[in-house]
Amino acid sequence: MLITLSEIMADPLMRAAKPRLLAPGTVESEVYVRWVHTSEVVQLAGLIHGAELLLTTGESVFKLPLDQQRQYLAMLAECHVAALVVEPVGPDPQLPPDFVAAAAELELPLYQLQETVPFVALAEKINTRIVSEQASALQQADAISQQLAQHLAVAGPALVPLLEMIDNQLRLGAEIVNPGGEVIAASQRAVKQRLQENGPAQFDVAVDLYIGGDTAARLVLHAQAQHHRQRLELMAERLGSIVTLAFSQHYRPSAQQAASSALLQSIVNAGGENYVAHRAAEAQIAAGVPLCMLVLQGVDVSRGRADLERHLRAGGQRVFTYAQAHRLYALCILDPAAARRSRDELVQRLRSALRGEQAECCVGPIALDVSRARWSLTQAEAIESWGPANGMEGPVRDALDYALPRLVAQLDEPVRLREFITEQIGELLDADRDKDGQLLKTLEAWLASGCHATETAARLYVERQTLHKRLAKIFALIGGDPRVNGRVLPVHLAAWLALRD
């Protein structure tokens, strides 16, 4: 359950701290907070999931150079932190003007507390309220679900009476629509809202109804201004299960839906190529059309599945999805005239859509025919367990970024790989033993950035002058600048292997 930033700022304990808004972002009433988190850690990308209110003294952050302070703020903005609240320590209570300006540029809400308040007490109070609101919403949803289940057991799966019960309990219009947006069944209030031009509904909350792994329909709640969006979203998730049970007795999948489900199932479970080809033809996927596979896993892959499908289809591609064993698989048809570009755009849409989500998505390389879809999937699955994703990737990994690791994973001669490493950068490794791998890490980061000094310095948190000194020493140990002697590829491969040896 989430509460708004404006509600938190109106809390008496927060008001006692006299919060001052230094950098405005979105309107407070439109920013939702799902947890209050206190931390002095600078590298927070893997520790937060979005919509957190972050409390900090800023002691660690303000010791960093200005460019690294900006990186810290950019990381919080990328993770969709609801707001940053700073209670400065020390004799100077003013936050650095450049820090405030950077937050404003990123549209990251930044507050300064002008009075001391115990962070623990503040976090405990707000988080207790969030949990209490969530429990209240779930109790109400469970009570309505029990009434729906009793009616279903006695009167059968008629949809309109169930929607009328939801309507009466929540005082809003309720309806079921198919994936194309056509109304299948609706309460009287929902019918009136559709007939009235600019009717009383202020916003909609929808939950997908899944049958046999397919998105069969959506339960849509037409809410008014007095309803709490986040509360309704939580309740809709609970109500959706009992409505799905009733709707399943009316639902009959089309031949194409059945074929696409069978196609994905055969690809995931390594079915024969002939069988895959037949199912693809039934699903109206032509031979020789480029595609890529992806696999997503999270706490609940069914939640938000339709939203993910909409993001995948935003570029105009056809998409087929299939859920199995807590994973969601997708086959994405690419633009035959620009397959690589359409795949790159798909990856970027996914990274934007899943930023801050508790999920991991791996996208496989391009397959030039549906018969190669299984290969694209295996390449996506191969990179799932290769350590934590970096900050730029977020929760989405691109198999193309792991081309070298995937190639090396197919080699099974560790002795020869070590000989190759020694041949390319052996002297550097010897000189680096008393430096905790500093030179090796610098070399690999520099090569991975495309030999971009500024980007490498930022990634390593060092000054550019320090970086150039290290590079000069590195070049002396590996036989010169690899850009000049044509050894960029073998040196990069050796450095990458050495870091993982």
C-alpha cells in the first residue's frame, strides 16, 4: 500500500522537523511512497526498488566530488525514489547550491529538515501506517471476495450480479472488457458512466484475468475522486481471482490463441522443429521472420503482465507470451526491414518499464526464423545467473552485451585460457598483485567504456589525472596503447577473463 508524499509531509512528526522543499519535482499529491528508508550508503541502486522516501544526513554524499554527488542523485532518479529528505549534520546547515540545482534538473524532490527529528521514529511511524493501510485494504477485499464466492456457489457464474456486488460495496462502476476493449459485462453504474459524456469516473483501475496462461479479459473499476487509487489497485488484485473463476466458465480461446500458447510451450520445453513450425503457421507467424525471445522472472510474473505486453507492443511488434513455473516467456516479432533497431528499441522500452521493479528480464539475440527461437531463448537463459546486473542495465539484461562471456562459456579448457591471459597481460598481473587488482580493474573499465576517459573515471570514482597516470603505467606493462598496436580485442578479452578467474 502506498501513501502520498503530501500525506507524509502533513504528518505532525514530519511537520515538527520543518521540512523545506528545495527542489520541487512532481506535485506532492501525485507522488506515492511505499516505504520510508534511512541510509547513508552512496551506492543504493541494488538496495531500493522505487517509490521510497529516503532519509539521510548526507554525510557520506557531501564528502564526494560534485560530479559523484550528481551521479548519486541521478541514480536515485533512475530508481524512481519518491523524494530525498536531508537532515544536515555539522556546523553548516546549508546544502550545496550545486547539489540542489542538480536535484531540480533531475526533477527529484529534495527536502531539507530544519529541525532535528529521530529518523527511526519517523520511519517507524510512516511505515506502520503504510502496513496498516495495506492490511485494511486486504481485509475489505477478502470480505468482498467471500461474498462473491458464496454467490458464485449458490447462483452460478453469472457475471453481472458479481459486478453489481462489487459496485455496491465500493460505490463505483465495475465491468469486464475483452483484450480489445469491448465490454463483456458491466454493472448499471458502469453502463451509465459509459453513456454519459464526461461521466463521473475520475480514473480507472484494471486487473488482468488470466486463463490457461492467456490474457482473457480485464476487470475494470471506474473510480471517483474520493477513491484511493493505490488502495483500489491492491483490492482489484484480490477481487480479480474470484472474477476470473466465474469468467473462466464463459471463456473459450480462439484457435490462434490456442496455437500461440502451444507454440510458446513447445519452444520453452524444447519441442521438435517440425512441431514448432506447424504451431507457428497456426499462430500466423510466417517463415523467415526475425524475432527474439525473452524471459522474465519475479515475485509474481502474472501481476502486471498485460502492462508488460503493452510495452512490448508499443513499437508495433506482435508479441506472444506464456507463463510457466514462476517465469514469463515472450516471443517478440521484429521489423524485417530493421530487426536490430526494433530489438534495441524493445530493450530500451523494457528498461524504462521495469526500472525499480523486483524482477529480472533477459533478452535473447535475434533469431532469423521461428525454428531458431529456442536458441534465442537458451542464450537469454544463459546470462540469468552471471552476477548482479549493473546500474545501466537495471533489471533488464541484453544478451548482445554478453557476447564475449557467452562465447567463453562454451570453451572448456581453463589451462589454455590462463595461458592466453598470461600471454596478453601477464606482466600487468604480476605488478598488480600488491595493488589489489587496481590496474586490471582500470584497464577493463577503460576498454569496456570504448576507451572513454571521462566515463571510466566516473565509473571508478577517480580523478581524470589519476586515471591517465594508471593508463600510462598499464601501457608500459602490456606493450603499449592497444588502440595503436591493434590489440584492443585480445587485451580486453584477457582482462575480462582475468577478472573472472
